Amino acid sequence: MPQKPQKKKRPPFEKYMIRPVVYQVFTRFLVCLCLALLWNRFIAPRVAAANASWGFAFFVVFFAAMAWLAYLRLDGVSVPKFDRRLFRRKKTPERAFGDMIDYVDEPVVTYEELSDEEKDLTLLISNLITMLLFIAASLL
């Protein structure tokens, strides 16, 4: 009897992945909200029947596509990884406040320390959450 190919097991969502997801959702939502509001301010007055919900709807579709790409990568499809670099900062900022002793007992896992599968999972979750936020914004 021929062996069935083993299905690649997805990594489970762990507690240490919450911080990268929250950071991604926050930065993606704020940057794209600013872009949508700039579109509403400068381009929408020149286009007939355009309002802010069109800009929000664009980002709903955009983040749905990004979530789909992350989902495909989780399934093992070789898809380009440009969405990982889309919102990445080049240099980490220097922290001016706080003592190091405040954070000694807490293990902090950054996005760069995650495995490729965990990165794709956090991208999938953060893109879906951001998409839901823009759906709510477009309905208001």
C-alpha cells in the first residue's frame, strides 16, 4: 500500500507571538490609516463619488491578499516574501527611558527571532486583524 505524504504540521500559536502580532497590527493600521486619510483629503475631492470608505476598502482587499499569501506560505507554497519586508524598520531606535533591570525577568521574543513558519503565522494573524479593523472603519 503506498504511503500518503505527510502533511506539513503548522506551528501552533504560542503566547510569545502576541507581542510581534500587536506590534505589526499597530504599525500597519496606523500607517495605512494615514495613507487612507491622505487619499481622502487630496484625491477623493477630485474624483466623483469618492469618500474615505473607498480608501479603507482598498486596504481591506490589500490585507486580505497579504493574509492569503501568508496562508499559502504556511501550506508550503513558494510565494514571494515581500510582505515581510514591507513594514520592516531598517534600524532599531535607541531607547532613552527605562532601566534594564525592569525587563530582566521577562523574555522578549522579537519578530526576527521567530522561525519562518512562526513569522508566516504572525503575518497571517496580524493581516487578518488589520483587515477586520479596516472593515470596521469602512462601515462607519
